[in-house]
Amino acid sequence: MGSKYFKGYIRSNGEAGIRNHVLLITAEVELVTFVDTVSQVVSKVKKIIPSFVEENTAFENHSHIKLMSKLCRNPNVGGVVWVGSPAVCEYVDHIMGSERPPVEFIQVTTGRSWMEKLQEGITSAARLVQNASREQRVDAPITSIKLALQCGGSDFSSGIFANPAVGAVVDSWVAWDGAAVFGETAEIIGAEHILLKRTIDDETTKKLGGLVTQLENRLLSQGVNIRESNPTKENKRGGLTTIEEKSLGAIAKSGSVPISKVLDYGDTVQRHGLQFMDTPSFSPESLAGMAAGGCQLCLFTTGVGNPYGDLIMPTIKICARPSTNATMKFHIDVELKWHDYQDFKDIIIDKMIDVASGGLTASEIWREEGVSTPWTGK
């Protein structure tokens, strides 16, 4: 393993970004065309738009707007152009608070004409992109990075090699006083009893156990028995036969350190310790919650392959299945070869430092990035 420092962007609150994104964002479906138009004119902006069709239900609207606002405060964001109605812009301005990057609001339904508002949006985006391009990377401790942990397309190699390798990284990370978070509540069912023995106090134990019970009961009320419907056909083709096998492999990526906190979806990740976040098992939505929580980098293990990467936080794909590494070699960032097992942790950390300092991940190169916000925030 090389240096425990990387080249990053230091924010006003002391956190360090590994990217300096300028976001062009709207939470309102009727303004997607406006955002699309601006993004076609100004390069280097990251576009985020709603991933659903709105309904006239205030609670859900506020839920996804709050999540998208928290994405804007991620340390990897250096500027934001928020396009919205006056009411939404006012709400977002309020909930973002003072610790945020430069934000310019484009209120498209008031004042000047549509074309004038488009010009305003283009000018704002261009100005923020230019300002972001002038910022310089400086040395920052690598453990200032909050790690997001995710798996998708799991198979036998995930539980035997890739996830334990990430778990070894997590153990060292926490020992160095860093922070990591894992989630996917549905993916710990069948192995939750092991995690409950690792919680630091009764409150954390109760909350984690309660999340599993609530999820199972909610699914049963909809006629779904997750212990019978999981693992998926894809998992079974990859060699997993029971939900217990799948979950035991999934939790291996959390290492062996104590679980210090259980977070609701999108809650701010604390700066130290291993934490669990109540996220959906669908990878894009799970990653969105962790990015909203402030994670700057994701370690994503896969067995049969999964090309998706988060738009806000670079997503390092890690795979130990030889056939997948052969067929998807341009989509895998870290190829774990079984005979190098003793070096897995150092190989991953070296890649993390490279990516944190500006090296591109496969999903960034191939533009296989996105943000998917759940409708209800759960």
C-alpha cells in the first residue's frame, strides 16, 4: 500500500471532496426539458433529474426534494444550479442550510421569458464550471473519505473473495479512524443475528433488528415472503442457493468491527466508525442514499457483473470471478486474482487512492452513471 494521503478538494467545513462536480438539477418533472437544454450547451455539468412521475402528494414530494438537496451538499460537489418553481427553490434554499457549495437558483416560472431564463441558466452553469476548474487539489488524509459499501450481481466469488477483501479494508479504515457505511436491509436477512452481536449498544441493536422486522412484515402484507423469493435467479446461476448464503456473503463486506450507528435512508454519515443505513436493495437507490449521507467513494463488489456507477461518488467495481473479469474487463476496476488473496486489501486501497486523487473509474469512463431517488425515500 502506498501513501495514506490523496489529492482532494478541501471544503469550507473541513471535509474533502474527491471530485469537483457542478450539478445541474431539478426535482420537478415539468422542468426536465429546461435542464436538458442547458446541459447540451454547457459541458462538464452533471445533470440530475427526477426518476419518477410526480403525483399531487406533498409528503412524497418533500421526501425526494430533501434527498436531492442533500446530494448537493456532498463534498464531491463544487457548485449547483438548481432549476425550480419559486416555492421549491425557497424550500431547497432553506433545507440546504449554510454548509453548502455555491448554489444558483433559476426560478423559471417568474419574471422574464422562458428564453431569458434559459440564458440565465446557461450563464450560471458556465460560471460555476469555470470557477470549479480553477480549484486546485491539495493533500488530504485518505480516511477523510466516507466509504460507501455496496454489492450487486452477487455469486459464490462475492462471499468467498470480493466481500471479505472489502471487509479487510473496512477493518483497517475504522482502525485508522475513518468511516464506512453499508446498507441494503433486505440483503442482511438470514444473517442479521450476526450483525446484532456487533452493535455497540442496546439502542443500536433495537433499531437494526426493528428494521429487519418492519421490512419483512411490510413485504408479507404485500404477499411477498422474502426468505423464499431470495436469492434471485441471477444469484442462483452464480452458485448461491439460500438467502442465508447470500446474506452471509453480503455482510462480509462490513468486516468485523463494531456497528456504531444505524441510519435512516439519506441520513448524514458520521465521520468515524462503521454504520448501517436502511437502504433499498436496488443498487442505484441504495447508492443515492449513501451519497446523500455524504459518502465520497463507493466500493462495489460484483460476481456476475453490474456496470452501474453513482453520479456523485466514483464507484470502484471489484470482482473475483474469472469469467466476469474476462467478459466485462472494461467495466471492472479491481480484478482480484485468487492467488493474490493476501494482497487483496492493499490492492484495493491503492486503487482507492488513485481514484480519490482523480483517476477515473470504469463507470466514469463509459458514462454508466446515474442518480435514482426513491419516491417515498425508503
